[in-house]
Amino acid sequence: MSLPNALTLLRIFFVPLLVVLLLTTEPNMDLWAVGVFLAAATTDLLDGYFARRRREVSPLGILLDPIADKLLTSAAFISLVQMGLVQAWIVVIIIGREFAVSGLRAIASSEGFILKASELGKTKMVLQVAAITAIVLERRYPLIRVTATVLLWLVVFSALASATQYFWAFWRKLDSASQQPSTPRMVVIEGGEKLREGKKDVAAQ
């Protein structure tokens, strides 16, 4: 297994450990949870870096990387709801955005084009990491509570804005593709003759 894929799988394996640490009420578990979360988030940077540097970009990595990101942040936010640190409706918006964009990417792929990650979408991931870290630590350090709240609202804003950006890009590509004339396809009929579809001679049929 390549190093980038191993890092991506490690991030997925961190998810249940993170949930256990967040929901455990023993002393200093919040610090352990933050350490595990930041370590998992760091693998998100490293797997992409090594994949490009070592030229080990693979279909498996392309598939697993966004799944690992969504599992990590979704598990963290859901745990924060259980801990009473974040309101459920905010988390519904954040996670709902992830499902919506993932579905949009699947539809775009079936239409023959790819929706590349936007800078706003990348910024959202950074804000999520910062917000989750601050929210987990706000009980220990009350002074950062305002910062945690601001970061959380920035996550919500960036989630909605980036989703709008993705949907707009999708409709533009779809509209552009629909306006382009379709290329005639070659079909083969019995006898080895090749005819352009839509222009078959009745006698040849």
C-alpha cells in the first residue's frame, strides 16, 4: 500500500478513537481528543503532499480522501452535539452540506465532468478543524469561548457559500454541455458497414 493511502486509512481509524475520547468524562480526555483530532487532520495535509510529490495519486486515494475528511469532521461535530457544546441544527446544516456536495459530485461524474475542490471549500476544512479544536477546549479555557463561537459561524457561512459555489459551477457546466452540438456516433451493422447514427439509409437497414 502506498504511503498516501496508508495515511488516509489512518485518518479513518482515528475516527472511533476520537469519538471515545470526546465522550469520555475522565480528566484530561479533552486534551487527548484534541491531540488525536489534530493528528488526524495533519494526515489530510500529508497524504495529498506525498501523493503529489511521489506521484502516487491513485483512484483508491481519490475515493477515500474525501470520505475520510467527512467521517472525521462529522464524527467530531456529532460528538459535540452529544456533549451539549454545539446546537444540533447547526451540525445538520454542516453535515447536510457534505452529503449534498458529495451527491452533486456523483451526478457530475455521471455527466462526464469533475467538480474540482474550490478554495472556499478548502478554507471550510481549515475552519472546521479550528472550530472543533476551540469548542473542545472552551470548557478548559473559557476565554476562547467567543473565538470558538465565531469560528463555528464561519464554518456555517463557508459551508453554505461553498455549496452554492459548487451548485453554480455544476449548472454552468451542465448548461454549457447542453448547448454544445452532439458529435455523431459511429455504429456498426451486419456486413461490416459503418454508418453514422441518425443518418442510416432505409435501404441499408
